[in-house]
Amino acid sequence: MGDNNRVYLFDTTLRDGEQSPGVSLNVEEKLEIAQQLARLGVDVIEAGFPIASPGDFQAVKNIAKKVKGPIIAGLCRATRKDIDRGWEALQFAESPRIHTFLATSDIHLKHKLQISREAALEQAIDAVKYAKKFCPDVEFSAEDASRSDLDYLAKVVEEVIAAGANVVNLPDTVGYAVPEDYGNFIRSIMERVPNIHQAIISVHCHDDLGMAVANSLSGVVNGARQIECAVNGIGERAGNASLEEIIMALYTRKPFYNKNINITYQEIYRTSRLVSGLTGMMIQPNKAIVGSNAFAHEAGIHQDGMLKDRSTYEIMSPELVGVNRSNLVLGKHSGRHAFKDRLQELGYILSEEDLGKAFAGFKEIADKKKEINDEDLEALVKDRAKSVPERFSLQYMHISCGTSVIPTATVKLAIEDKFFEAAATGVGPVEAACRAVDRITDIYGKMIEYKLHAVSAGKDALGEVDSKIQIEEKVYNGRGLSTDIIEASVKSYINAINKYYYEKTLSSQEI
Ligand code: KIV
Ligand code: ZN
């Protein structure tokens, strides 16, 4: 902590990000994201909210045990019960952090918690002291800080620091702040609290007015040294400040901010794709840094400038954030070696088992599609490195549909080493095929979201289907990939069912 210009990046993709409507990640998916965040080099990974559910608890525990490098934090309300449960999961981490929070605004105290300011202050002090008994690293968050009474908030901050909090977070929970006012707010707290230099001040901004990144950076200019943010800006409601935008603003405008971070920039794009793939939250094409248009130049004048000198229209290079410009393609004659080499160049180091699965998928697709480019390869890696065991797998399907026939599907699935076949009709071929799957699995999922997109250009493009399937009140993300879009749809549906089945098996075992 010797470098006064060092800013710490606290990633909350797995906690606040996972609170995005419709997002639900399983234990393995969370671990995969945490491992990638460690490769990216974030300082803190908020792995979850352990008391929220057995799945959250297990995910935090797994990440604490397996992910080395960053601090692993877990969120706990300011109660002893929450902190006990949080510590149960966090204790295994190389560097654990208990993150406890309580609202400080009158709006929250009066309407939500129905307690007085004095009672909230006592509760916050007690929670920090209690957490400190277990863990030397304790963060306190004053929820809705930006709408709190400044004198009262300053008192809370002073007291929680005296109680042992080494990080104090001042969130703009509802995304109400604007940059100048949030910066002034951080500066006022820095000036009013006598023991402020015994703690790091953190910002955590929501994007309800589209200003989360600007507010966070304004907080940093005014003294904050930790930024809480999420990959692709996902999070509660309109989301959190976007991690990749914060990183690249600090890098590109280093002469202005003069802050140091410790990030492996080339991992940014891959991290963004992984999170988008596993959460099913698409990235808008014009999203800064990681959107598909972020480095595209359309206008003739711009293209002309770029050809003469890239600095005319490019303030950062796509390669720096891991976006590859290569047009190299593979085809059906490419061998396992070339396939592995290309994946490595793209940054994917797969286990022999995952490589085998991905290569089998590659051969299957190369038989149907002449050229396989980087986007196809990325989609294949995501598809083959399945996050849960495949209890149900598609063996065969036959679809009959057209303008004047009732869509009918015959589907054959493997369940362990046995095969089962069923037929069904539907209003369209996707419904018919999914109903045939239901008959075999006896699991009846409701498709609540369905997104189909072509992985690359061309009539022979791979179709990727991301679906959200509701089974017994919970939503599971499914993904399927094929040159045949009905097959991709069915695979996506089966993928979600496999996740449901896996979670059911896990919860029947002891956690
Ligand atoms: O937005 C918020 O206030 C939070 C806290 C729990 C840190 O997410
Ligand atoms: Zn939040």
C-alpha cells in the first residue's frame, strides 16, 4: 500500500453483476469467471453473498479455495449471522475479505430498515468489530451513501474506521449522482473524517443515469482509491460501472488521472466474452472497448485517415485489449496441431480433455462449413468446454416443417449409456423438438428468452442460440451451436436442462 497513486480494482461481477435481472450462474461458471478475473489481474473478486443461498455459499467457498492472487471478498449484511456464514465460506482464501454493509440514508433507515440513525450506527460498529475478530481485512459499505446526510455519514465512516474497517465504500446505490456532485461528496468525506487516512475509500456507482463510470472516476480524482465495478457493466437494474471502461480510461488518460493499476490488458476482451457467454447478456455493438463496433471504422474519411496513420481515429489499439485483427482461417484439412496453435494464439489454453471435445466439434463443423475463422473457434471453445456434465445429449433429430404442414420432430437422446426416442408436434420446429425432449427427460422447461445469432458472416455461418429456461421457479442459461439453427436451439435447451439436473444432484448431496 506504499504507492499513493495506486488504485485498486474490486470486481463485483459475481455478486452485484449476478443480481442483474435474469442472470443466474452456477458454481462452476462462477469459478471459471473468477479464474479469468485472476488472469486479468483485478485486485479483489467479490465472489458472492454467502448467506443468500446454498449455491452462493458453495461458489464463494470454491473460489476461496481455488483462486489464487486476488483478495476474495464475500458480502454480508451487518449482522453476526451473516458474518458467521460469510466467514465459513471465506476462511479458505489466501487473502479473504469480509464485506459488510448497512444503509445510512434516512430514506432507507426509515422505510426499509425502520431503525433510527443511532441504532444503525451501533449496528455498523458491532458488525465491523465482529468481522474483525475473524478477518484482518474488513470492508464496510454505507448503502445509499450518496443520498445520506453528510454529517451523519461522516460520523459512521469515522466510527467504522475506529472499529477496524480498512476499506470504506460510499456507494451511489441508486445511480442518482452526477460526476461533479459525487466527486465533491467524496472530497467532503475525505475532509471531514479525522481518521480517514487509516482506510481506503472506495466508490461503487450504479448506472441508472448512464454515469457510473464518470462518477467513479470523479470519485478517484477526489481521493477514492478503490473502484467497484463489473465486467460489461452488468449489475442490479441498469448495472454497475463497467470494469473495462474504467481500466481503459485510466490507461488511455494516464496523463490526466496519473493512477497506477495492475492489469493484464490483453485479457480484457476475453473476460468480457466469457461473462457475456455465461450470463447470456449480449454486448451491444456500440459498447465502448468490447462492443463489436468499438474498433470498426465505417466512414470513408475515417478509413482513409486510418490507412495513413492509425492515430487519426484510434485512441487505443484493439490488440492491447486482446481483440485480434487476424483473418487467418482453418478448414477441414487443418489438423489438431494447427487447431491447438490457433487457439493458443487467441489465448485459449485448454486441458487435453477440453481440447479433444473442441477438436471433435471443429471437425464436425468443418465438414459442413468451408472456412472456420476466429469467431467460430471462440464459439466452439465456449460450446465444448461445458460447465456441467452432460447427462442428456442429443444423438439425432429429424424435423419436418414447411408452409402447410404441422411441424413435427423426432428426437433421440442419450442418457448415460442408454438411448431414448420421442416424437412431438408444435407450432414451430423449435417447439416440436423441445417437446420431444421433454417427453424423454420428463423435465418440462419454459423458454422465457431465446436469442439466435450468426457467429460470423455468410449463409453457412454457425448459429448460436442463447436461451433462458425456467424450471421449477429457477432460470437456467442454455447455449447451443450448430450450422443448423434448429439443432442449435435444441442443444441450447438440453444444455439448460443439464444445468438444472446437475444443480439438483448437487443440492441432494451435502454442501
Ligand atoms: O449498490 C450498493 O450499495 C451495493 C452495496 C451492497 C455495496 O451493492
Ligand atoms: Zn451495488
